[in-house]
Amino acid sequence: MSDKLNGRHIIASVSGGKDSAALSLWLKEQGLEHERVFLDTGWEHPDTYEYLHGELTRVIGPITVVKPPRSMEELVLHKGMFPSRLQRFCTQLLKVRPMAKHIAKWQDEHGEVVNAVGVRADESVARSKLPEWEWQDGFDCEVWRPLLRWSQQDVIDIHKRHGLAPNPLYLKGATRVGCWPCVHAKKDELRL
């Protein structure tokens, strides 16, 4: 692992969800310094913001907040429409591009970066096909998915080892944490 990292700076995406928190906890256990980055769409649940700035920061350390040029609400008003399955512009404009810009700035000023993400193969068919390491031109760096083969129980276990309570939304019945509500939310999530 250290050969593969080769001294590069690790930027870990942190959403306030269980998997990204597990990623940061695991990096901490491995003794790997990393910058934790939260991409703030302005469309998160108040509980997530409170968790990010409170419990999560207390346990994993400081979190850099990166904001896009427009929040979700401003983007919807600007485009005159909500994102949809056919026009899913939100992720690209609110998360991918701001992260790419943040990584590019760091690389220009300091050197190479590895973007670590807490993606697990058992979350979806598409994620099950992802490699652990992959070059991504859009980020101009390698993306590393160290938790790819983890189970949900592995995620729960590392939270327990570090005494990190989950985002309160999980305790209220949410199955995922992110934009709230996500335009791709299931009906039971919308009811919640």
C-alpha cells in the first residue's frame, strides 16, 4: 500500500455517511494522514450538517468544506428545473467539478494527490465492477477505493471501535446520506 501511495497526499471524500466515515477511520488506523473534504451542495439535511461539524469532526478530525459556485437551490433556479434521471447535472456540477478544482489547486501548489473514496462493491452492481485503483482524467489523479470489498458489518465494526455514532439520519430510518432529499430518493426516503 505505501509503495502504491508513494508519498502522495491523500484527499478523502467525506459525505457525513457511514462509508466515508469508515474510510477516514480506516486511514487513521493505518497511520495515513489525509485531508477530509466535504462537498457542500447546500442541500443537505440539517442533521448532516450538525453531525459533520460536531460528532464526525470530533472523532476523525478537521474537515475541509468545499462549495460549488452555486448551491443546489441556486442551480435549480438558474436552470429552471430540477435534475432528473435523464438530466442528472447535480452530481457533476455540485460535487465532481468542485472536487476536481480542489484537487487541481492542491496539486499545483504541493504535488501529487490520491483521491480516496469510501465506495463498497456490495452497494450496487455498477460499484461491484469498479477497480480498487483507477486513474481518472477528470481529477488528473488516481482514485483509490480501499473499502471496496468491505461489508456493511465491517463499516459498523470500525465505527464501534472508534466510538463514532452514526449520522442521526440512519437512526431515523434513512438508508443513505447525501443531498436531502436526493432527486433519486426512493419513496420511503421521501416519506421520511
